Amino acid sequence: MRMNKWRADVQAFLFLLPFLLVYVGFTFWPMIKGVQMTFYKWTLIKKMQYVGWDNYRRMLQDQEMWDALWHSTIFVLLTTPTMLVLAIMLAMIANRKSRLQKFYRSVFFLPSVLSVAVASFLGLFVFQPYTGLVNSVLHLLGVLSDQREIFWLTETNLAWIAISLITLWWTVGFNFILYLSAMQDIPDEIYEAARLDGANDRQVFWRITLPYLSPITKTITMLQIIASFKVFLQIYIITGGGPLDQTRPIIQLIYQTGFRKNDLGYAATMSYMLFAILLVLSIIQYVINNRKGANA
Amino acid sequence: MKKSYSIVLATLLSTSLLLSACGGNDNKGGNASPAPSDASSSEASAPADAGSGAKVTLSFWTLFDGGDGENMQTLIDEFNKSHPDIVVKNTKLVWGEYYTKLITAVGNGNGPDVGISHTSRLPDLIDQGVVTELDDVADAAGVDWASYNQNLLNATVVNGKHYAAPIDTHPFIMYYNKKLLKDAGLLGDDGKPVLEQSAEGFDTFLKTLKEKLPSKVTPFALSNSNDDPYRLWWALYSQLGGNDIVSDDLQSASVDAEKGAKAADYVQKLFTNGYIKKNDPDFYKNFQSGTAAIMMTGVWATGIWESTKDFEFGAMPIPKIFDQEATWGDSHTIILPTTKSNDPEKRKAALVFADWVASNGHIWAKAGHIPSKPSVIESQEFKDLPYRSDYAMVASTVKFNKPSTKNWQIRDNASFKFLNEVWANKMSPADAMVKLQEGVQKVLSE
């Protein structure tokens, strides 16, 4: 018996080996290397110079870094709650028995199949002044007079709205699917029992649907926070971080520092800072989840 | 919550992966086979000598696409045909990744024998040890530096040494739509704009365009941010006598606040007076589709307008708005990157090639660029190309950046940033100059 188990382990290991080699070589090793980088002034061609904790000291005093981190946080705060609400709403619509059920499901999910560049450029066309869809519709409806234009992409606040809307539209599909499958897992008997007790739609939603969705809500929240902190490409394409770097997220700053300013050491330091933040957030979430699980 | 951990991990890992992955294997086309260097080192042969001896193969990395890419390929093909002892192999890289790839490849010893650099980028490449100096090899290859436009050439000389052979300059110039100018009564009998070369003159010119032409027509097509308005500011700042925004020793910021603000104020008024369409999403298209009277950008647009059907346009230097002629410009230059062997035969062949490209600038000029050799500008082939001769004289009044290693960083992280705010009317020109001084200083001391 023990022999068999040992053999099974070896076999499993052999199957895993190809992946492990790649993983260690291209993921784990660079990660270690990245830590080393943070202690060096390190350029693209490895002109290296040991600088100790200088990169970390510099980072803590770097206003640009804090600004960029704040912008990523703004993005998280803007998109996470809206994403949850929107995904639940869409899932409710698609979960209702109707002839359009299949249509809803595919339409809501469709934008997710686009690549980030395609989604961003579509967004760019939609929010562009003079010829963009939004302004044209506003002109048509007479909400906006012909002489005026709304510059969605060059006013900081409007730019955040545009970026968030594009991101929501593009990524809601995945979360919508998660909610939809979770909703379908809620047993029908519970709904029936509630109806028999005379519960109305609102009560059913707040007392049954939402509580049953809470595990998946937690998961989505966490995934969403992490994904949003990593935001880069859509902002890079839509506003380029402007105006005046007011929408530049931390990843863009890391990219610019590493590849435009040729300062990989400092870029790595900021990457690990972001890593630490995400790690802390995950741990907090983990602890909260476990405590609730124990109480229940 | 294993999932979120793995995602956290993935974030970090992909970042570090990204960063370290560019350390290696960028050698697409970079590894030319070791040259048959010894064997027959036929000394003292003339540069374009079609004699016997071993063939020298040169790998050449370029960043050109579109029309530029085709013209460069034509040049290479012609060169290979006329030089049986040298073979140049072209590797086209994407422009956005070119410098990163060049720097990493040279760092690994996998760089090309010949490469391209912008004049403004040269000091950075020299500082990183990517580019080699050319004085000895230029003697061997028989290059006559005096045959180059000295304004272009001097911008590639750092610490008294030659590092590159400029093949062109691509300055900031002005284009005009002949039909619209005629409608506004501003086109002279010679087919050139009626325009007084002064601050008031240019303003009057634009004001007339605005008044005489339908309101749908943009008097002056220009982008609202980044490159082109910055280039206009740079041109005006230089016309006022401003001498770059870094000091001569390249160590500190030296924005001439008074001149900078005056230039910025002039450009800002072009926006606020409504001559330039606010937040124009595509000012090239605006001009190209005949809905804008004038526009300013780099000379590379000449080729684009030429290929536009039924488009009557003209080209000219930007007006002398202030005290002296000056404009923004940069050059493409041919460089010899550091290689493992630094084989003298290859280097000599490479410089023969570089000089030949410069001497055949009329082919390169098809995209709109101004050739780097005055003799080419005087040649019949060049004169036969329309438009180019209308602005070729600008080559001598281009105001280049000083050889700071941080030119591009200063531009991207300071100049664009604050000037964009001025154009959007969110910052006063005077405030912008204070911020610019601080911003440049910050980049320089990093």
C-alpha cells in the first residue's frame, strides 16, 4: 500500500515536472531576482550598482509614487462597488425566465471576449469629442448645445468616469457569470417557502438571494480589488495617464520608470510595494472570512 | 482563498518576469555570422571599391515603417547592388520598442553592426556604452565630414568626437491648404501665403482665416497636447534666443523663464483665440480632409499629403514670429553600436554604407525628410521632388537639444506635462515656467 502511494506520488510529480520547470525558471526565479534588483541601481543593460535601501527610502519620499498609488486606489474605489451592483443586476435580469434569456446571457458576456486594446479603443471612439458617440447623442437629444463639447478624456473627473465606464462594460461579463451560476445554485424550495409565507419580491431579494450570494460576493470583491490595483493598459490607451498625470496608475509609473527611465531597480522596488499592499489586503480578507466561517 | 493568493503572486511574478525577461533572447537577426575578417585585409582600398576579397555582411537594425521603411529598403537594395563586397541585411523593428531592444541586445553582445539613432537620443546611447565613436574608422572609410550640413553634424558631435552620421533632419514646418487660403484671399500669385513674418502678422493671418472661412473650417490644425504644440513652443522659444532648458554643463535646469513664458503665451493665445480646434481628436485628418487652412508638424507629413488624392497643399518653414529664424527638429543618424568583435573591416564597411546613404539622400527625401548633405540638396534629383526645396533651407536653422542624456525624459516628464496645462488654459505661462524649471531639475538629479 505504502509503496503504491509512493509510486503514485512520483508519477504525479513527473506529470507536474514540465510545468514546474517553467514555473521555477520563469516565475519563481525572476521573483527572487526581483528582490535582488530592489537593492541595486539596475539599468536595462545591467549596469549595476549596489545601493542598499536607497530605492526604498527614495520611494517613501516620492510624491509621484504616492500620487500614482492614490490614483490606482481611486480606480479601485470607483469600480469595485459599481461592478458588484452592476453584475448582480445583470445576473438578475438574465436569471429571470423569459424568451430573451439566452440573448441576455450572451450579450452581457460578449464584451469580455475583447482584448484590452480593442475595448479601450472602442471606448476612445465613444468618448471622443466632436465625433464620439456620447457627445453626438447628447447633441442629437439637444442636451448639449451645438456650440459646446464635453471633453471626457481631458478633464480629470470626467476622465475617471469614462475610464470606469469602459472598464465596467468590458469586464462585467466575467463577474456576471459568477453571480449567475451562484444564483442558479440557490435551491428553488427556499424561494417557494418564502412565497408561501407571503414574501414580496423585495423581501425575497434582500433576505434570500443576497445572503446566499455572499460567499461569491466576497470572492468577487477580492478579485476585483486585486485586478483593479493592477489597472494599466486601458488607462494608458485612453488618457495616457493625463491630464497632468492625474489618472496615472501605479503600474504605469512602474513601467515608465523601468523602461522609459531605464531604472529597473527602482521600478522593482515599487512593484514589491504594490505586492505588499495586495498581500496585506488578501490577508485581511482571509482572516475576516475565516472568522465568519467559524461563527456560522 | 487560495485563488486570490495565486493572483497576488501572479501580479508580482508577471511584473518581475516582465522586467527580467528582457534580459535575453532579443537576438532576432542580430547574430550575424562571424565575419571572415582576416584572410584578405585589403588595406587602403577606396571605400566604394568593387574589388575582390571577402564579402562583409552587416546586420542593420532600423525603426522605420510605412513610407520611411520602404525608402530605407530601396536604399539598402541599391547599396547592395552597387557594392558587391558588402551585404547589408535589414531588420525592421517596431519603433516603440526599438531603443529598448537595441540597448538590451548590445548589452548582451548581440547587437547589430549598424543601427539608427535620433540625434536627441544619441547622448543617452553614448553614456550607456551602446554607441562607438567614429573618428578613426571615418578616416579609414574616407568619410568627408565637411560634406555634411554642419548644423546637423555638430549636434551629433559629443565631447569633440563624432558618434554618428546624420542622414537627414526632420524639422517642424508649416503646411497650408492652397484652396482655403485662396478663398480667404491669402494666397499670393506665386502660390505662397500672404503672411507678414512677425508676431502680429501671423496673428492677423489666422484672424483673417477665421473670419473669411466658414465656421466649420479650422484655421490652424494642431494637436492640443504633447509633441506638436511643444515643438511650436520650442521653435518660438528658440526664435526669442532661448538656448535649450538645460545648462551648458548639462547638470542643471536652465529655463529662460521670460522667453519661455512669452513663447508659451503666444501659443496659448492661438488656442484661446479659437484658431486651433479645441481637443481636436485627429488634427492630421482634419488637415488632410481639407477642413483646416494651415497645420504644423514634422516634414514627414509631406509624403502623406502627397499621396492624398486631389489635395492641393504647400509647405514652408514656420514663420519667423520673433527675433530670429529657428525651429524644432531632430535627425535620423546611422550609428555603429558596440559589438563583441569590433571588427575593423565591418566597421569600415558600415561607415561606407552610412556615408553612401547620406549621399543618396534624394531617395530618403521621398518621405519628406531634408537630406543631410548640401550637395544632395543642390542635386537635380532632389530638385525634381516637389515641395522639398521650399523648406530645405530650414536644415541650417534647426535648434537641436543640447547633448543631455535625459532629453527624452525631460520632454516626456516635464515639458509635455506642464505645457499641456498651458494649452488647456489651466496654468499660466509664467507658472508653467516655474514648474518646468523644477521638473527639469528633478529629472536631471534623479
